[in-house]
Amino acid sequence: MNGNEGTELKLSSKAENILSQINSKTKLGDLRKLAKDIKKDHELAMELWSTGEFLPRQLAILIMDKKLLTEDLLNQLDQDMQIHPFNERNNLMDWLMANQLTKDKKKIALIESWENSPSALQRRVFWYYQGRLRWTGQTPPENTEYLLSALEAKIAQEEPEVQWAMNFTAGWIGVYDEKNRARCIKLGEKTGLYKDDKVSKGCTPNYLPEFITIEVNKRHDH
């Protein structure tokens, strides 16, 4: 920054052009279409990210080059997300996980190292990833016993964004792992998390005893 501090960020015409196509009516599907046209462009991604805006940042995540997502850069992106409101912040991190971090063995190893990260968003990714491995109904990794002990020890005092992902994991363990089902239901009863939440029609409640019962019945009805 040679003497230009305080002035607006100078973006390339390419970035300006993309930004002109994004507004409050832009939907995720539109961002995916844009990303498909752009393909991978890490430099452009970093420019879009630098705007600090939610939708451009979502698009940026889609066009990043996963090989260039070093641990330092991921820590920086995590820091940058802190300017966003709670839901947007979680959304960006989940989007980064789904579209970049789970696509690469090295990044998966990094996710698995985040269980005790000082960053709540990284801890959220650790748990959300474990939950997603089970949610698909595939044979899960052999760490279920360990995860359940960690859930019982930590969920009550975790940050809300991490609690949600931990609860998600406990829910899917309870659905697919019959021998641990009662333990997961008991965890929900003990913590009372999401017990009184209002749920939209057609959505499954997050309260574990209800969530597990409903999801298990769905699978038995087919």
C-alpha cells in the first residue's frame, strides 16, 4: 500500500465485472452458475473475498484453488469471517468445508486436527465433518466411541455454533448406530439442547430424542 491507505480497494476489471452481476436478489444457484463459467481462479477469489461482502465471499469459496489453501490462509479466512453476523459466518465456514476442504486428503487431515482448535469455527468444522460422514449412512470411521465420550464431556459448555455441529453428529450416530442410540437420546435429554425450538412444518426438530426417533422411523417405513 504505497501511501493509499484509507482509499478504496482497487479491484481488477474482471472482479468489478463479476461484482456487478451480484446483488441482493442473487441466489446460491446463480453463484454456482457464475462459478462454473469462471472455473478455478484463486487470484479472482481473493479479490472477491477482499470485498468483505457475504455473497461475493460465497462465490470466492467456489473458485478457490484448494491446493493454495494453506493452513495460514485458512486461519486468515477464519479471522475474516468474524466480521459477519452469526449465521453468515457459520454459512461461509460450512460452505468452505463442503466445497473445498472435504475435496482434498490433506485438508481432511487438517479438519481432523481441529477438534481442540482455539477457533470455534474450526471446531464446528471438525464436528460437522464427523456428522456428515455418518449422515450419508455409510460405514463410519471407527472413532464413534471416542466421539461420544467427547460429546458427553464437552457439548454443554461449547459455543453455540459448535454445539449445533456436535448435536448434528450425535443425532446421526443415534440414527444409524443402534447400539449407541439410547446413549445419544440420553445426551439430548441431559443437555436439553433445542428442546423448545419451534420447527417449521416438514422439518425434523434438532432436539435429539425427537430427531433420532423421527429419522429412525422414516428409515423403517421404507
